[in-house]
Amino acid sequence: MNESPPDHSATDPYNERVPTYIDGLDIVLGGGLPAGRSTLVAGGPGAGKTVMAMEFVARGAARGEPGVFLSFEQGAEQLRRDFSSFAADVPGLIDGGTLLLRHIGIDGGSFEEVGEYTLDALKIRIGAALDQVGATRLAMDTLDTLFAHLRGTETLRGEIRHLFEWLHERGVTAVITAEQGQGTFTRHGIEAYVSDCVILLDHRVLEGLSTRRARVLKYRGASHNDDEHPFLIDATGFSLIPILTTHLEHDAPREQVSTGMPTFDDLIKGGGYFRGSSTVVSGTAGTGKSSVVLSYLDAACRRGERALYLSFEESESQIMRNMESIGLDLSRWLDEGLLKVRARRPAQHGLEAHLTEIERLLHQFRPRAVGVDPITNLITVGSETTTRAMLTRLVDMLKERDVTAIYTALVYSSTGTDRHLASVSSVMDTWVVLGSVYQEGERKRTIHIRKSRGIQHSHALHELIMTDDGLEVGGPMDEPSTVESSR
Amino acid sequence: MSAAEREGERWLVRLYVAGMTPTAHRALSNLEAIIHDNLGEDAEIEVVDLLERPQLAEDEKIFAVPTAVRHMPEPIRKVIGDFSDAEKTLVGLDIRPSR
């Protein structure tokens, strides 16, 4: 019995959308959920179904679209407590009368079923709740409860179908949670009666990291969008990181900006990094990677642009101290609000949580320049596949915002290949290698441009000098007696 | 002697409906037959129309109709449907059939 929902397209165009207002989700949904229809959110226990359902009604209520959250399992007081830290002010919205939380109690145990019945009494209860606040949004958590109390006969299934039709007639857009099935989207096959939009929430532990993925499926009709999107749940709610188009589709940038090291600018035709490009600076420990990044961020601030420095190794105070020694006064930019520094331990969160935090910072602070130092600390926590995916998303996230980004990559061996470096450099526009050599009896720092997409540049090895006045790059070096540069 | 008369208890069964639909009529007439055959004419059946008294749906946790609820004597028992099977209905309401 897999009939489509009745076609109301004459009076209710299916392409009308109701935004969820959940960060990142509406982009993936093509504007929002289908208006006047019920959408399933399926997943295992703890996957985040209840949170997403609550976000849908709460965020709508906060924008003046009243909503009702009906729980078959929990009491209203408990729900209010559980969601008291939500970014959407659940208690405030309840008190203000735009959000109603209600428990739909069904006595424990099963009932004897003797013959035909309808769910009209349930409709009366739902209707009363909707009328109380004039709701256009509804969340029901979880419809599976009905199946726990009633046998899954044709009568029940028919009644569930009528329930969704009734909601549609009332013009209510609903999110219905359900337990995920094996082989069917939901355990009880409820997808047969709702809109063709099903959101599957997956939560698993991969290599010690808690990972959450959301998939938005349209399983009827032509478009079958099956991307997986990482998402984050915390006490403030639910947010999704959409997969953006690959960087190959981005428009080729044209403006070039100074690297912050004028003598390095000279090595690149046009003098500097392309706006919106991504550069990786690789090298073993102590080769000056952070200095190269911060030289660029300093230059950005001098131009009056906002810069964001994400440190996954040193603390903020350590960074400040290090930079003073080469004449970069970053505290001035901090005071002026042009520079923001975030120091984090990579293992502090899952990869998705880092990505989400970065996205929030980008959204709030809107920097034009970003340094990620080092990227290798972050990406080595995952498998090769996870690494590539996360890296692509991060690079895309920054390119979409036309941010000029510099990443550092720590390598452990100055010779030989490093698989993570290979992954990283393949998505970068420019690859700068830092190293050191012994020449004339002294250790000298080196810099060379391994690749730079689309521009001519020096391919030679140059000396990198740390002066009191910033970094300087010397002319091409002669072939030294002992070479110790990173490849 | 019916079970009710034997035990000298007062029986109250409520039938919850959402409007007197054909199913509701059928349920009522089936229920009346079952109750009066087994508990005697003194057993009371009260019909509650939730369309007129919707708050009771919430108070009594009714979600399907028709629902027959044995209120008195305890234990409280609920049966959903049109009661087309007398024996199942009696079992559901925890009423021992009279001989």
C-alpha cells in the first residue's frame, strides 16, 4: 500500500516551502519543508530527532509562527526543562503563547481492539492544541507510540493516513519523528503516508569520534538528493553544515593581495596571493610556518580587513610572544577588533564540532583573511575519507565567503611523502614549502613555492630570514652541500 | 442472577465517541447487548460525545473512538472498536461472562 498523498497542487503548489530556520538545513531543503505537509525525521535512539522537531516549532514561534510540540512520551514540564538552554527561548515562547508543549498521554499497556475504530479522539486533542495558539507548525514525537499500543493493522494504517490528510486540510506543516527501520525508512513504514521528504539522522562513533550525519531524501519523484551532511547538537540546539559546491566550480579570482612579506611577493608574478585563494605552508617543526601565516594576517589588518587566526597548537599568549620577536604587533589588531584569535585543542571536539564553530565565527565575524594553524592536527584525527570530506568542506566554506586562507601543515619528515600532506595540497591553490639547510657552516631557513595554480612564480629555493622587522626572503640559493628541505 | 446482581456492585461503563457515526451506533448497540446480557439491566452505560465535551479526551486519555471504559468497579479497563466480538469485549473489560 504505497499510494502517494492526494494531489492538492491546484490549490496548494507543492513547491511552497516552510523554512525551518535551522542553521544550514534550509539550504539543503531547497528553502524549507513542504508547506502543509508532514515530513518524517527518522533515526535511531539519541540521533537528534526530538531536538530537530523542537527546533522546527521553536524557531518558527520565535518568528511569530505559532507552533505546537506534542510528545507521546514525555510530560510538558520535563520537555520545558530539557530544552531550557535552547538558543530559541523555549520557556519565553511558551509564556508568550506562541509555543505550546503538550503531552499526549496514552495509558500504558495495550488495549483490546475489537473491530473498527478511528483516531478521531486524537484529532480532537491535536486540534485543541493547535487552536490554543493558532499553530501552523506541529511536531509530533513520536508516532511510533501508537504502534506500541495498537496492532499495526490496516485500520491503524488507514487512520494514520487520514491523520496526515487532516493535518494537510488544516494547513499545518508538521515534523513527525519515527524510529528508523531496517530496510524501510521507518520501523513501521509511516513514510507511505507522508510527504516524500524524509530526513534521516545518523549517529555513530567512528574511530573514537562521535559523528552525526543528516541525509535529506526525496524518495519519490525525479530529484534524489542523497548527500550526507554533518551536523551538531548541543544544549543550544541543532545546526547543519551543508556540503557546498566543489572549489572547481568557483569563479577564478583576479585580485592579488600582499603576503605580508614584500620580498616574498616578488617571487610571485602579480605580487601576492589571489583573493579568495587557499595556500598551504608545509614544513617540519620550527621552520617558521606560523610566522608566514601571521605575516599575512598582519598585512590584512593593515589594509583594514578583518582576520581570523585559528590555532590548533599554541595558546594565544604564546602566539603573541612568538610574533613580537619578528616585529609583528598583533595586540594592536586585537584591540582594534580587526583580529580574532581562537586557540583550540583538536581532540577537544569531533571534527564536525570544529567545523560548526568555524562556521559560526565566519558568520559572526566575517573575516576576509583566515589562518588555520596547523590543519594537520585537525585532519589526522579522522580516516582518509573523513579527512578529505572535512577538508573539502572547510576549504569550500572559506572560498564561498571569498576568504583568503592560509593553512599550515606540520610534517614530521623532511624527506619522503606524507599522505595527509598529499590530500591537503591537492585542494590548495598554492603550496609553499619551508625547510632548512646547512650552508657555509650555518643553518639557514628556506622557502620555496612548490605550486601555485594559475600564476607564474619562482621555482627556486630561497632563504627565509627572520628579522626584527618581519620575514624577508632572499634571492635564489646556490646548491648547498647538505640539503635538508621538506619536499 | 447476573454477575452484577450477584456481586451487588454498581457497574458503570462509559462509551466515548466522536459524534454518533454509524460505527458509534453499532458500537453502542453491541455494547448494550453485551453489558446487559452479562451484568443485567442495572449496569449503566453512559455515552460521552467528545465533540461536545472535548476536554474529556485529554482528561481520560482517549485517542481512538469508540472506546469503552469500565470505570466502576475497578480495575479500569479500556476496549477500542465496535465491539463486534462479545467474548473479546468481555475479556477486554475484565468481565466474567454469566452463564
